Amino acid sequence: MERKSIVLETEKQHSLDQLVKDLETILDATLVSRSDQVIGTSTVALVVLEEFYFRVSSYVSLTVLIIEDENKQRVELIGSGGGNGMFGIDLGANQDFAQRARNILVKRGFVELLD
């Protein structure tokens, strides 16, 4: 089963609660879990969302890691799951889920960091 990982960053500061709410609402996804931690001067939020994709008759998950400090916010999006059948064919569902989240963040001023 494949996964899609996208890393974005911005100097703008968005409310963590608003970012998570925007992703959940605009993606029309279900919030499975959220955990926030303060580590030194940084705040880290780990969020898991899921959505049912009819084209693969399966749930696809999106893990979102948000790290924020005084100067910037960094987000890693990891789309996974959605595999169906003996070979776990996902028909790009997890990539689509991650890409849709990326588009939401780009509209909010985030820039994708390329490898």
C-alpha cells in the first residue's frame, strides 16, 4: 500500500484550532484523533482524519503533523490506506486526500517544500 507525504511551511501564524477545523470541514472528513503537545517553545499537533472513498470502497486516512514555533508553522500531510483487494490497490485515493488538504493549506499561505 502506498502513501503520499507532503510538507508545507508558512511564516504566517494560523490558529491550530482553525487549521484543523478548516481541514475537517472543507475535506468533509471525520476527525479521528487529535493530540497537542508543547515541547520547549514549540507546539505540536498530531491530527488524524478519515474519509470514505467510494471508488475504492474503503476508508482513507490523513495524518497531519503541525509544528509551530514563534516564527513559522510547518505541516506534514500523510495520506494512507484505501487499499482494496488482495493487492491493496488504492487507485490514488490516499494521494488525492493528501493533495486536497495541500490545496487548502496553500490557499492559506503555506508553501510546499520540495525534496
